[in-house]
Amino acid sequence: MTEDLRQSLRQAAEAGEVLPVEGPEVSWEYPSEPDFGDLATPVAFALARSLRRKPRDIAELLQRCLDLDPRVVDRVEVGGAGYLNLFLTKGFWQQVVPEILRAGQRYGRSQVGVGKRAQVEFVSANPTGPLHVGHGRGAAVGDALASLLAAVGFDVEREFYINDAGTQIEMLARSVLARYRQSWGREVVFPEEGYHGEYVTDLAARLRERYGEKFVDLPEQECLPVISEFSTHLMLEEIKGDLDRFGIRFDSWFSEKALLSRWGPTDRTRLLEAARNLLGRYVYEAEGAVWLGTSAFGDDKDRVLIRANGEPTYFLSDCFYHRDKFERGFDRLIDVWGADHHGYIPRVEAALQALGHPAESFHVLLVQMVTVLRGGASVPMSKRSGEFVTLAEVVQEVGRDAARFTFLTRRSDSPLDFDLEVATAQSLENPVYYVQYGHARISSVLREAEKAGYPGPYLDAPVELLDVGEELGLLKQLALYPEVVEATALAYEPHRIPVYLQNLAGELHSYYNKYRIISADRPLSQARLALVSAIRMVLANALGLLGVAAPERM
RNA sequence: GCGCCCAUAGCUCAGUUGGAUAGAGCGCCGGACUUCGAAUCCGUAGGUCGCAGGUUCGAAUCCUGCUGGGCGCGCCA
């Protein structure tokens, strides 16, 4: 719609011979003041300089030349110092209702991503402990982003990368072994950098159930591979369970260990060969280690791929991993990372450029830290000390919908204070319930309508009867929804959806309190029922993108 | 020391590519249920958009410097 207007404005401008050779960039905004119309463009300002004329004169000239569809555009005014304000016809807004009712769940979906494959990788927690709140935020954001991209046409895959190789896994195994031996009454020194959480003791107990005293006196080197496997398997099951209860489903679980084993035993020679094959001339050896020349692509310094002891770094795995992703045919890769990993971005970007992939095809969405507050005091969190608030606890305490909405309402860029007591105590005033209540309320009205002899689906309702200010405001909100979804997806900013939802729900509640939907006036009732049905549809669609339920009763 | 992120009403936060008079929720105070759900609504109050410059017809938004806070700077992940 805006594109049509842009086109005709361009033509008008050219006809009026006021333009430079190139057509101007026509930008639109939605004025907050009704007096300024439904759509406005400051295009005259942009032309003022090159034409050396007053913006207002140009705007007036454009106004006279415009040839717009009278069914859509009611009138055009020049406002302020040179704004072109377009007033659209009521009919244009009203027709959005049958459009939504016909499209149903498809309303708000679009086509920009059609034919392109995108992958969103998120959570990707080490299986060395349960998921904490920070992972929860990443999970909510990643999942919503994936849904958004799918809504605008991308073929989307959700992937969880399992860091099941390397020193952290070994550390977990050694921690479990220590607890296990302690449970048999042995005096053992707990690993210095070991994991102290209670779950480690639980894992040791499970190990004991399964293997009895098998590992009590066995040399460490023989125990560790089995215990690693055993522990990471159990942790991963727990992680999957937590995510499932949070409503997150992954299409793909990708194992680092399996990735590395493609090159056979992970010895230095084979890894070096693989790295050379992949990254070519940017790989070099120095000081006993193997390096990648990432500084050639803007990183602060070069990075180690294979340590002097022959062990691969996490970074080498990541090079292989992202290479593999591209080989799987994705046009666009998005990694959702905790902000504490931001320093890692330049080297991965550098590696991908060394692999020959354009910078735009890869994007890291940083999600800032979550500070959990209990009674106003922050709860210190450290996986190694074992002191942290888990995702499972949060879901238990505040509920899945409220937790998701809270994670998604703020920009990923801003740190989040999550006060458990406040979230629980204020649960009835939580914005998520405000929105859900709107959905439930309409559902209730529609049930009443059924009883009153106004059955749905109102496809042919006389929507031309919708013309009070509140109704037109609602119609405009509804018409805007597809653009909101598209902009939100392409900007990777899921928080815009909760903002939109709160606005829409707010207008709905005001409207509801001022007007009656069901009355003796049959045509008017039909029209209003059609309107609220459309609102309910949009609420449900948008909540669906967030992974939040749209209840018919609360 | 270097790098990234943040700073908007008492609190928590929005503010779309730079646009017209910067918004909402919570909290305070005062109102609205014999009628479709009061988990709602209506009204009042609340601001040097951290500070200082700059770019622009126009800046909360872009640039530079500064202040304050978070995070990172390993042959850890």
C-alpha cells in the first residue's frame, strides 16, 4: 500500500518537473496527531536543498500534481513547514477487517524471505550444568526470532550447538568422579576449577546407581571417558526437559564432538590438515601452536586454533562449525549469544571472511545479562560455584508465559533485572496478562454473541458502520501489523512485538469500556463483532510468535 | 589501559529508515460494575532524554569528547 503511494508520489513529482534526475527517497511515517493525517512524508524537506526552494512550496507543488486512487486517499494536505499529510478513506481502513478474517492465522505473514534459508542458533549451553535464567532469556529471544523470520517467509531452522568436547566437559567429569569417590568414603581432593553445584552430587549418585563401585579405584584416565559420556548425556536430557517445559523445540541438536570426530582421531596432524584445507593461507604455525590470521580481517590479534599441546581450541571447532552451517545451505546465520561473549565476535567474523563468506550473511545477536533479584537483592550467579537461579525455577515460580513475555519485552541490548518476588507478587498486573486478558475478553464476548443470535465468522459484516474514533484507531493498528512483523524480523528485534501488543490491547480495553459490542442494532453488532474478531486474531497471531499462549478463558 | 553495551518521568521500560507537542505500565491521588469478563477503564500529577560540543531545515536518535554503570580483553568456553 505504501509502495503504491510512493510510486504515485514519484510520478507526480516527475510530472511537476520539480525533481532532480533521480527520484527522491520517499519515507513515510505514521503521525501521532490525527490532524496530521494517516500517513505523512517529509519528502519536500529532502528536495528543498537541491532545488533551493522552500519545503513548503515544494510540498504544495507536489500536492497539486498528485494523482492518487480516490478509493484509498481521501485528501492531501500540506502541514507544518512542508509535510505532505495524506488522509486515507475510512473504506480503506475498514476493509482490513474482512481481510484479517479471511487470512486468519496467515494474517501478518509476508514474503520477503521466501526462497531463503535461515538458521537461528541459540541457547547452546554447555552440558555441564542446568540452564539458568540467562539461558532462558536467550531461549525466549532465539525462539521468537526464529518464529518471526518464518513469518516473513524464511525457511528457518532452530539449532542447539552442544559443546560436548573440551576441557569443560572433562572438568565436569572430574568433578563428578570426585563426588562419587567421596560418596564411597574416599578422601579426594576436589578439582580446583571444578563444578560445585549440587547437581554434581546428584550426577555422582546416579553414577553410583548405574555402575556401583566400578570407578572407585580405577585410574582416572579410564574412568573419565565413561563418566563424561554418562554425565553429559544426563545433563543434556535435563536441558532438553527444561526447554520443553519452556515451550522451546529445536529442529537440530548439533554435537561438537561429532563434528570433530569427522576428521578421525583429533590428533594435531589431522586437525592441522583439516584447518589448512578449510582456511588455507591464513593458517600458520608459531610458538608450537597453530594460528589463524584473523587480524587481517579486523580482529585485534591472531588467534590460536591448535594449542601447543595438540588440543584444538573452541575457536577451531567454531570455524569448522560455521563452515558446516554454510555448507548446509543457509543464506543467513544468526547466533544468539550471551553478551559476555561479545569479545569473541570479531574472530568468528574474521574466520568466516577467511572462508569467503560475506559479512552480512552472519549476524550475532547479543543478549545482555540477566540479574536475578530476590527480595531486592541480587543473587550472584556462577556456574562453577554452583550458585545460580535455574530456568526451571523461574518457570515454576512466575510461569512460562510471564517469563517469556518478560524476557521479550525489553530490548536484547539492555541488561535485565528479573525480580522473582516482584514478578510473582505482581503477576496479576503483569503486561502479559493485560494482553492475554484482551484475548480472553473477546473470546467471552464472542461466546455471548453466539448465544444472542449473532454467530460468526462475520465475513460479510457491514464494516462501513465502524467509524467512531476508537474504531478507526483500532483499524489502523490492525492494518499496521504486517509491517510491524516484517520490520521486527528484519531488524532482529523481537521486543517490538510485545510493545505492539500492549498498544493494541490498550486500545481494545478502552474501546470495550466505552462502547457495547452486542446490542439490539443488528448490523452494528455484526460490524463490531467482526472488528473484535479481527483484533482477537491479531492478538493470537502475535502472541504465537512469542511462544505465549492466547487463552480463551483466564 | 583497550574494546563492546547501556544511561529517557519516583521505579521498570518503549520511542520504527533522523521528523511536527518525547509515550506506556507500575506507584500516588480522585472517579466508573442492575447491561457483552472491573485481571478493565476514565481523570490529575510527574521530563535540562547522563553532561558538553558538532553535523542538519530538524537530533532522545548520527559524530566527537567526558561522567557513571555492566561485560569482555587466555594456547578457557
